[in-house]
Amino acid sequence: MIAALAPAALALGSGVAIGVVLALIGGGGSILAVPLLVYLVGMSSTHVAVGTAALAVAANATVGLGLHARRTRVHWPCAAVFSVAGVGGALLGAAIGKATDGQKLLALFGLVMIVVGALMLRSKPAGGDDVWLTRESAPRLVPRLVGLGAGVGLLSGFFGIGGGFLIVPGLMMATGMSLAAATSASLVAVAAFGLASASSYAWSGLIDWPIAGLLIAGGVVGAMLGARANAILARHKSTLTRVFAGFVIAAGLYVSARGLLTLYG
């Protein structure tokens, strides 16, 4: 009985941890989902971990989008074009991911964690004007949004991650919108990519629904705890981000090493 409850408790705790991180530093928490599911919860299948993580990411992003939409004005047209283009990429990425050896997928995932950690250490520009997609700007913005959206969606679908650290700069590059505007708009894409990836994995029976539910529930609790802690630790946000980035890089090295050792050991 206790042994059966252990994975459930660990999945719930993992969701809380991810929610806290997202609330404290505004991103990066979802990159921990797959390693936590594999190495802490004990999922034997990397592909089931990726599919389950994708579903949790989509749900958490949807909740976050609702909160952002109440507080700020979301650039819906830009987000919609970016997301629609990326959904096709996410479905293709998920198909490639499912066909990739699990240990090789883990090794590549570790490399992505290292890259994400390195990007978190870089200072983020505030961005330019809050550009809106109109008839006049469409010929200039739509090709950029489609191209970058499809590329980011492909990576998001392949690894089952939200891809916020790629989506935010992608939106800024495509439109010149500010960091704050891109952060809000990115949640539309994160939810869309996550749902597309999760749908593909669910079609193949590669989602652990009870664990996904616990991960999502834990994420909601973690978000509330993190929101309270954020008010206290707001002055130390940059330090928290650097510490977490170091942890992500270290975890990425570990995940890559484990994947490579299992694959070639």
C-alpha cells in the first residue's frame, strides 16, 4: 500500500516544485517535469514521461494565461499566428520523438536543459514597441511568426516541454514586442504546443493520466505557494534565477550522462 502511494506522493510533490519555480522566476519549471518523472517518480518509459509532462505543461499554461489575461492585454493576433504555425511543428516533433529511442531522447533532453540553463543566465532585453498585427503590418510580421512558430513548435513537441524560453525570444524577434508582452503572449503558444504534443502521445497510449492529474494539481498548489513567496523574495529574483539556472545545467549534465551511459554502456 505504501509502495503504491509513493509514486503518487512524489508526482504531487514534483508538481508543487514546478509550480513554485514558475511562480518565483516566471519560467523554466516545466523543463524539470520529464527528469522528475523519470528519476524521482520512477517512470520506466521516457516516452510516457514526455507525454505526461506535455499534458501538465498545457494545463498549467492555460491557468497562467487566464491569470495574465485578467491583468494585462494579450497580443492575441500575434500569439494566434505563432501558435497555429507551431502546432503543426509540435505534432511533427511529437511523432519524431515517439520514434526516437528513449535513452537517446533523454540524452538530447539533457542537452536542451543545459542550453535553457545557459539562456537563463543571460540578461533579457526589455524589447521594443508593443507591435500589433494589423493589415498594414501583416506582410512583414506573418512570415516571421510562421517560420519561428513552426521551428519552436517542432522542438516543443519533440521534447514535450513548454518551450517558453524559446517562444518569448521568438515572439520578440518576429514582432519587436516588449518582454512583458511576449511573456503573456507566449502562454498561448505553450498551451497550444503542449496540447498538440499531449494529443499525439495520448493517441499512442503514452500518457499516465493519474500521474498527470497529480502533477497538474501539485502545480496549482505550487503556483499559489510561489505567488506568496514571490512577494517576499521579489528583490532576489535575479539571484533565484541564477541559482535555478545552475541547477538546471547540473541536472542537464546528469540526465545526458545517464542517457548516454545507458545507451552506449
